[in-house]
Amino acid sequence: MQTVTLIPGDGIGPEIVEAVKQIFEAAKAPIQWEEELAGETALAQKGDLIPTSLTDSITHHKVALKGPLATPVGKGFKSINVSLRQKFELYQNIRPCISTVGIDTKFDQVNTVLFRENTEGLYSGLSYYDERLKIVDSISRISWSGCTRIVKAAFDYAQKNNRKKVTVVHKANILKRSGGMMLEAASTISKDYPSLTWDDKIVDNMCMQLVIRPEQFDVIVTSNLFGDILSDLCAGLVGGLGVVAGANIGDGCAIFEAVHGTAPDIAGKGIANPTALLRSAVMMLEYLDEITIAQKINQAIDKTLAQVEQRTGDLGGKANTQQFTEYVIQNIV
Ligand code: NAI
């Protein structure tokens, strides 16, 4: 039995976390949860946005499942998500975007895995405000070690998972040094992976290519900001934010979470789609080498999503979160 830190999160977080707990129990997944608060709920109850008990729990168990956390827009505290990724050096943000049979989208052959650098770039937190001149400098810090480790992670993943191609996404025509460094890293690292091909795309062209012919992409690797934006774009290709999973992985520590946020527009209504967090929890089982149980839950999700009446409203169905959860449980074999 593996103990995992569980952060319920804000907004729809507690509703979709409850769904995962019920499905894991029904599937007899060998996981026990240690619940810890973060963000605004932690501030209200424990007087700290990131309580020591939370960081101690992650340090100890080395694996966490996290519901989404709210970040104030344009003011207030620094994103807890960004802080946790930086604190635990979770430099790989892995976001698979794969078409699901039955979910009606414009494309049915999407099968990409996006690797987003997760600790550097414009999210480094290096922001300076000159009050007198009213000028903000937000520094995009990119390091050679940061570029090489994310590019290597993407090539490693591609090789281990029988993928064929890695596409590096950048803006090196304008951001010559920072974009150029990621390209140079790919050129160097690719020599160790002769069975893989690789190419590169400028990010603006990449956006267009993804919405015209997404099936041409396999593994994608890019910087923090571009990865943040491209992963929501990719989510839109396969059914939206309700279905796309994510993993934040470092050397020896990992936090799994959906790509989506707290969905304040539907929070508290009991209608959120728990698939994205559930698929993230399945990625966690794979990370923990619990492959059989991961496949069992994935098959139950696929079977549920294949039937329109069993889906949640965002995917054209009528089920609420609890009903969807019960359908997945019934579909576990
Ligand atoms: P969002 O992802 O919360 O919502 C965007 C749209 O997708 C909304 O219409 C929402 O209802 C829908 N949606 C998202 N997840 C869904 C689900 N599971 N089922 C059905 N519909 C779903 O993005 P938004 O509104 O930009 O951000 C809200 C808050 O979430 C912000 O405070 C933001 O900072 C935070 N956030 C947190 C993330 C995290 O914890 N990793 C990631 C993204 C945003």
C-alpha cells in the first residue's frame, strides 16, 4: 500500500477528488490518502497558503494528487501551483492529449504528449516594477540545464513509449537566445536517440498546424509559457478541459493534477467532469508501477465515455459528477 498526499483544492476540486476516491476504492487500488490543504482554504484554516504539514507530507511520500487551486488574477499571492512545482523541482509537466472513442470532436486521430518545461521561463517569478517610470520587467530565465533536462525527458519518454518523433516548439526567430538554447539542447540530445526523428516549429505556426492537422504531432516539447497555452489548445482538440490529465515530475518526486483549473462557473453544482483528475490519478498509478490496476480503471473510463448518456454535461451527456462516478464503478471489470 502506497501513501499519497491528497490536496482537494478549490472550486470543483473537492467534488472531483471525491469521485477519484470512490473509484479507487471500488477498483481496490493499493493507495491510501493523506489529505492536506493548500491555497486559500489552508490560509483560512491553518494561517498559511502552503502549510509545513503539506510540504512535509510531499517530502515524505514523494507522490501527490492535487485538485486545482485558485490564483488571484493580476494581484494577490503567487500561484501555489507554480510554487509547488519550483519547490519540489518538478521540471517536467507531461500532458497527454489523446482522442477518446465516442467523444465527438473535429478530429479523431489526435495522439500527442506535450512536455512543458515547468520551472523556468516567464514563470520564474523574476518580476520587477519601477514605480517611478511605471515599467514592469518580467524576466524569462532559461538555463542550459533546464533546457537539456526537459528535452532529455521528452526524448526518453518517446523512446520508452515507442513514439516516433519529437517536435520542439519555440520562438527562436525573435527570442534568439532563449528559444535558440532549447533548439541547441534538442540538437545535442537527439544524437543519443538515433531511432527517433525530431523537428521544430515556431509557436505561432504550431498553433495553426495543431488546429488544421493535429495528427502530424507525436511528442511535443516546449517552454513553460508556450506549454501552458498549447496544452489547453490540445485539450480543445480531444473534448475539452474535462478530459485532459497532467503530471508534474521531478527526479524522485511527482504531483499529478488535471490540466484544468477550479472552474468557478460550475463549482458547487455537482456537475464537474472528474475524468481529467481521474486520468491524472491513473498516470500516478502507472508512475507507481501499478499497471494492471491503471489499465482496469482506464478501461472503465473508456467504456463510460463511449456511452453518451453516461457522460457529464461538458461532453453532451446528462450525468452529474456522482452519477458519472457510479457509472465508472459499474464499468470496472
Ligand atoms: P478553468 O480550467 O477553471 O475553466 C475553464 C472552462 O472549462 C470553464 O468554463 C470551466 O467550467 C470548464 N471546465 C474546467 N474543468 C472542467 C471540468 N472538470 N468539468 C467540466 N468543465 C470544466 O480555467 P479558468 O476559469 O481560467 O481558471 C479558474 C481558476 O483556476 C483560476 O484561479 C486559475 O488560476 C486556476 N487554475 C488552476 C490550475 C491548477 O490548479 N493547476 C490550472 C488552471 C487554472
